[in-house]
Amino acid sequence: MKTKPLGGTGVQVPEIGLGVWQYRGGVEPLRHGIELGANLIDTAEMYRTEDVVGEAVRGMRERVFIASKVSGDHLGYDQVLRAADASLRRLDVDTIDLYQVHWPSRSTPIEETMRAMAALVDSGRIRYIGVSNFSTTELTEAQAALSHHPIVSNQVLYNLRRREIERTLMPYCQSHGVTIIAYTPLDSGKLAGGGLFSSRGTKVLREIAQRHEKTPAQVALNWCVSHDNVIAIPKSDSVSRTAENCGASDWRLSAEDMARLDQAFA
């Protein structure tokens, strides 16, 4: 499994991780993913999957990079601290590696939220601070509210069919050393093989997959992580599909392949 640096931390994380939004697979797909090198698991308090993640990493905590999120409805100072403590209990771990603000709040000042996030780093309850669903402006405001700790990641929607971040957010993150964590990288399964998008895109995706002896899902994921500073966290409830997703790493599409896909899904 190829790895990429997480922001400017010096920590390497797999370019394909494991997402658990609406996850129903139990511990085995997660453990199999870890064995294949996908040792970043991303959860959140609102997902209600922190307990199964905790069970999956039991006995191998030192091998796994755990990311979780505080709900955008719990961004007051004391709320953030309580949410983190509750996540730690559900995960049954002493430290969350990456703790993210799930979405920005219109009612709580970002300075208050980031003061709590910094306190969590200082107390050792979390290692790094991330955000999710933040625009370029919101990201810069959040970073400005931190004096001693960087924001190392921004988790956002990104896949072949949803490319809005390429306009301004992706270039900003790439130039400022902020890792993009792409969620829904297979467009809720639509890019995994099936005809629910443009016939032109379907044709190109399948042609490229066949030539590389890969699946459409593997090509779509490889396209995603071929971009600088981007890692992806597909969700799978099965061992076989988890293995398929992990097979999107350790190779690269050609520049011509990337250009064809860009054009087909423009």
C-alpha cells in the first residue's frame, strides 16, 4: 500500500483508508483492510461506528491510525471536550490520532472551537487537528484561530463525478500542505461498475480498467489518489470489496488515462 504524508506532520498514512459511514460489516472487513495496509480508519461520533472500530483495532492499536470527528452541532468549548472524551471511551483508546471538526458552525465562533481542539492536543487526547467540509475561506479562518497547532487535513467530497474542490480548495490545500481526505470516492458505489452515470464515462472507465486488468472501482480510486495530497476512504461492508479497494494502490494510471477520465467526466 502506497503512503502519503499527513500534512506537515512527518507521519505517513495509506493513500487508501477505510471509511465507516453507514458501515454494517462488523470487524472482519476492517481487520482485513488493516492487514492489506489500509491502516487508517475514519469514523465520527455521529456515525455510531466508533464501537466497532474499537473492537476491530483491539490488540493492534499501535498499527492503526484512527481518525474521528466531533459533530458540527457540538462545537462549543466544553462540548468539544466532552465529545472527544466520549469518542475515546467508545473507541476504547487513550488517543485519537486525527480529530476533525465534522462541519463548520454558523453559531459557534471558530476561535472557541479551535481553542478546545488545541487543548485536546496539549492534553494528549488527540494527536492532530483536522476539519471536514470546510471551504477555502473556512479553512483559512480555522487555521488563523490556532497559534501553535496546524490543521493537517480537510475531509471533503471528491470523486470522478464530484470535482468542485478542484476550482479553489484543492489548489489551496496542495500549496499549504493540507491533506485532502476524499470521502465517497466511489460516488456511493456508482463508480464501482455500473451504468448509473454518463455512457461516455462508463465506456472510458471500463476500457481503462480492462487494459490495466483492474476493476472500474480500482481505476476510480486510483484516479482520486493520483492527485497530490489526496487520500481516499472508501467504505465496504465485505472482505472481498475491501480487498478490491486496497488493490487501487501500488500502481498508477498514465497521464493519458488521467486526461481521458478528466475529459469523460468533465
